[in-house]
Amino acid sequence: MTAQIIDGKSLAQKICSDLKQKISALNGNIPCLAVILVGDDEASRIYVRNKQKKAAEVGIDCHIIELSDSIGENALLETIDELNNNPEVNGIIVQLPLPQHLDTQKIIARISPDKDVDGFTPYNSGLLSSNNPDAFVSATPKGVLAMLQSINVNLCGKHAVVIGRSQIVGRPMGKLLLNHDCTVTITHSHTVDLPSITKTADIIVSACGQPQMIKSSWIKDGAIIIDVGINRTDGKLCGDIDFDDVKNKASYITPVPGGVGPMTIAMLLANTFEAFSRQKSHPQHHCCHGHDCHCSK
Ligand code: GUN
């Protein structure tokens, strides 16, 4: 068997051109995404630049707020409050990872749930946990789901094995697949005998950051393999899957680059458009930050 390639690049292009059309019909009243970038992590800079470039292509106004590595927690929280309270800003993301001295969970939790287009706040994460359709779903898992739906696989009852338990991919991916009636196993660096688990998978979603770790001997015939890994080895990009080895045993596989990466950006922009649309139809948004909240609602 030779696996069919799931072409994330062209699927993302289609999503972006649909978005572009919807935004051009708004007659100049366009969505706005604010991206907070702290410090000078080189990979983060590249990701953020790519987000801004794609946003411009679809007609979303994307502001990058660059802050120094040495910014204090309170100053960063105040920046988020200002964006929360600015009616012209529809979506807010804080590019991760943050420098060590900042409490990532506290910073993320400060983003208004209505503008949380990364879906990382406890509020949206909770909505996803309870299978509530109002959740903003994190971009990468949402992109992976769209890729699975593009091949018309019936997810109900499938054994999906997620490799990695990060807040950005593994955890929300597991919840999303569960919400689509998969039987989900989330594995991680402490999992015992990972290949014995991946061999039982109908679908593998790998987000562990180990270059070409997954071999054909780890998978069953006809498995669907989604590679979220973006690893740099000898200056070349590769995923977590040993593509050349696995492609003869899988039924579908995603390439790196040109697979999940472009879908992540397309879904972030789709979430930004969704936030914009919700804010236009329900301008008075709620606040769920609790008694020490600093937003002005
Ligand atoms: N760092 C790596 N991926 C992401 C992402 O999807 N969103 C944010 N905010 N930071 C990231």
C-alpha cells in the first residue's frame, strides 16, 4: 500500500480563499487580530511573521505587539487588559513559549474568552472538555480535525492515539477527537511501550517533537497518520514520523512541511473571523475572570 497524501497546503488555501471572500463582503469593516510576542525566540518570530502574512492575504488586520524579554508580569497583564477593552481588537493571542520568569497560565487566563482565538484560556478549554459548540478550539487540533474530515473518514469508534500532552496540541486534540466519538489514548514521554499502543491505532496524531521517531513497525496496516511535528535536523525540516518508511503501510499521511502547519494558520484566521462575527452580533460580551478581574465590564 502507498499512502495518500493529505495536502494541508491546498486545503488551507481553500479555507483562506473562502475567508477572503467573506471578509471582502464586509466592505472595509475588517477583523483585527493582536499578537503579543515577548522576547526574541527565533522560531516564534518566524511563526508570527507567517501568521501576519497570511492574515494580510485574507484581509485580516494583524498587529504584532513586540515586548522585551525583560517585561514584568504586571506590564504584560496590563497590555492584555488594554486589548481586552479595545473594541477594535477582535482576537488576541500570546505567542508561546513565554520567557521563564512569566507565569504562562496566569497570562493566558487574562485574555477575554471572547477574544481567545487560540482557545487556550481555562474558559474555552473547559467548553471543549464539555463538548460545548461555543468553544474556541485551538488552531492546530482544529486543523487536524479538518484534515481528517477532508478524507471522509468516519471517526466514530476509531482508536485515535495522540502522542504528546501539551496545552497547545495534545490535550485539546484528545478532547476534540473524543467529542467526535473516537476512543482516545493520549500518550506522552512517560508512556510505557509506546509502539505497542500505536500499533493498535486507527489514527495517530503525533505532536511530540522527536524527529522521525515513528517507524512502520509502530503502526498497523492502513492507519491514518497525522504529523504535527516540526523538527529541524541538519537545517532540514522533518516531522515526528519517518515519512519514507511509514508511507508504504499507512492509508493516509500528512507531509512536513505542507501538512498540518498551513492548516494551523488557516484555523487561527477562521477563529479570528468567528470572534469578529460573534462580537458584531453580541457586542456586550461577558467576563468570567472572577473577583480579581481587571477588565472594564
Ligand atoms: N506556539 C506554538 N504554537 C502556538 C500556537 O498555536 N499559538 C500560540 N499562541 N503559540 C504557539
